[in-house]
Amino acid sequence: MPGHTPRRSRTRLTVAAAIAVAAALAATAPVAASQSWSGSTSPARADKDRTGSPSSDHVEVEYFNGPGSHPHHARIPTSAPLTKKQHSKIKDDGDVVPIKKAGPSNAKVDVVFIGDGYTADQQNDFHADVRRNWAQVAKVEPYAQYKDLFNVWAVDAHSKDSGVSGDPTSDVRKDTALGSYFFCDGMERLLCVDENKVEAYASKAADPDLVIVLSNSTKYGGAGYNDISSPSGYDGIATASSDNADAVQLVVHESGHSFGKLADEYWYSENEHTGPEPGEPNLSTLSAEEMAARQTKWHRWLGQTSPDGGTVGTYEGGGCCARGVNRPTENSIMRTLGREFNLPGREAMIAGFHKHAPAVSSTTPTDRQLRGAKRIRIEASDEARVRWLVDGGEARKVRGERSVTPGTLGVPDDGRAHTVTVRVTNPTDAVRDPRLRKLLNGTLQWSVKR
């Protein structure tokens, strides 16, 4: 058929079938890391083009064994540096395709998807998978309320093979652009990648803020790389299976670390927190009474009904410790996949969005005088309140406008320089901390002469 792109060569599982397979695999004995592959090095770390011995450094990753489960952590070896040959190959590979363009990159949050296990003939499939997965993320609050803050990009990476290593079993090998593989560190659902190749592909995008690797698979799995430092500026990498209905929840959880700087609210041992007050906004050693008395952490939300269920208070356990530290609610998405962000979590996420997307920006220069009928355009979120002022007095007739001219503003036509100011405020009640609210407000100013 003319213009038809062949669909990827894999069998799609129904959700019921995927659960059945997961249950059957979970019943088998776990595969040790040294048994997952021939030799002790995973495919992503055994590239023949690399020179020298693998790095002894490690990176911490987070993963989930199944939908509704609590996360686990593992430390795995970092990927070896790329060779010049690999850099050259990646530089010549693929395109950056806009999936959703809300505005200039310096004024928006840029989410970059990179596909792995998609052949040259399957790039349209990858783009469709990006749209579908982003649509699921965008339904979750506070993404839904602030969807106009996001640009979404797809970075094409052409793989020799279709699919992912370790799918469905540990002996399956695939030659892919990013080296995605299940059974990482012997953990079946831990989906690892070559993070240096991810960096090389992500840097093709103008300003990546969140990087998501979609691996071409129906198998449940993913990972969060949250302690890496990226030259491109993003805070971490999330990996997820492209065609598993539950895997996208991994991305939402990992973005809580990236954007909200939120801590995990689960524990998987009887460890007790004995250190100082945690720096993360959703963990505290204080009781609700102490928090209210000291006016700190999430004290403004105490007693409020939270979207993840229940009432905001102090619930023991979090940050991987069962005792000695408290979380805001019983069970948010930072504890269990499929849940909502709690109220303090939403506040932190919204503030995090605005660290990448300022409350107001403009492509109209502010460092030079505007003359004549030069139009002024600004970028601000849909729910923002916009007020324009001329020499300190409000031009009420253009209240709320994102594009104005000196004439519509009422700038006097007297040949003198006048000061035009735009003030943007966000009325949301989802952010109560005055320090964070400052990120939601902004002012720009121009000198205008007619």
C-alpha cells in the first residue's frame, strides 16, 4: 500500500495475557546477574566498539516488579564512555520530530522521548507510541492542568533489530541503538539502557528537561536513573516499555523525582531514619503537631483532603525507611504506582514545571527600545492572569492578551519614551508556599516610543 509503514515485528499482548505471563515468570526462580547473559557483562555494557575496561563507577536505578507494587533500588555499573566511532554514528542517525509544540524551548518544559528497538521502517510506529504514552501522562494531575507548558519531542534512533533484549526471556538478544535490556542486574523487570548513548541522542534536542526512553516491547518494565549528571541539563532518565498499559506509570513516578525533587514515600526494610531533617519536600522527621508549630514543610496542607485519598498529616515510613521519618499521606504515586500525587507533591511538581518554564517570557527584546507599531508577544500559561501597564497605569482593555501593539495599549503618540510593563500571576490554590508562588509570577518591561 503506498505510504504504508510496516508495523513492528512483535506480538502484542492483551493486558490479561501480559498479567498471566508476568505471574508465570514471577513463579520461576530468579535469574542471577551472572546467569542472565553469556558472561558477566550485559549487552549494553559489552559493545565491541568500546575500548578499555568498563568503568568501576555505579549508578543507582529504581524499578518496579509489577503494577501496583512498591519500587526497589539497585546499583549497576555505569556505561563505558562512547568512542569517536559511536559518537559519529549517533550524530548521523535520526531526526528530532516535534510531537507537541507549545512554544519556544526556553519558555516551556521540553520532554524528549527516544525510541529503542525500532528499525528504520518503524519510526512512524515510534512516533505513534510517543503520542499515546504522552497522552496518558498528560491525564495525570498536575500535568493535565499545565499541559500548555510542555513541548514534546521524539528523537529517532534506528535499531538494527526490532524489540528489546530479555523479552520475553533472558536469552533473547537484540541489536538496538540504546542497548535496552530486561533482566538488568538479574532483575527481570529492570529495563536498563546505555546512559551515554541516551545522552548523545538527547543532546540532539534543543533543551531537554525530561528524557524518556521508550523501548519497543509489550513486557512490563522500566527504570529511573535519578542520580546522573547530564551535560544536556536534564535531571535523570526514565525508561519504559512502549506498549504496556501500566508502564507509563513508571514515567509519572520518575518525573516526581525529576521535576518535584520528591522523595520516595515507600520502604522495603525495617531501617530507621536517624539522620537530620530530610531536604525533600515530602519527608519529615516532625509530627503533624511539631510541623504546625514550626510552620515548616507541608504544614499549610495539614488536615486537607488529598487527591490520592485520605487526609494530609504525618504517616510513618518513607525514603526507604520504615521508622523515624514521615510522609504526607498514606499512599501517593511516590509510594505506589497508579495513585495520584498528594497535595504537597502537586505543589512541588507545579513549582518544578515553572523552574523550566518561567511564568512569562517573550521573543520581543526587552533590552532595546521599541519604535512605531512593533508588536509585543509574550508566553504565559493558559490559566495565568495577564495585566498590561503603560507608565504604571493599567491598560484594562487588553487585560489577558498575549499579543499587543503600542496602539492597542494606548501608548501616547508623542515621540517620547514610555514604559510598558506586563505582569503575570497564577491564581492556582495548588501552590501555597510563598517561596514557590514566586515562580508562578513574573514581570517584563519595555521602553516604547511612538
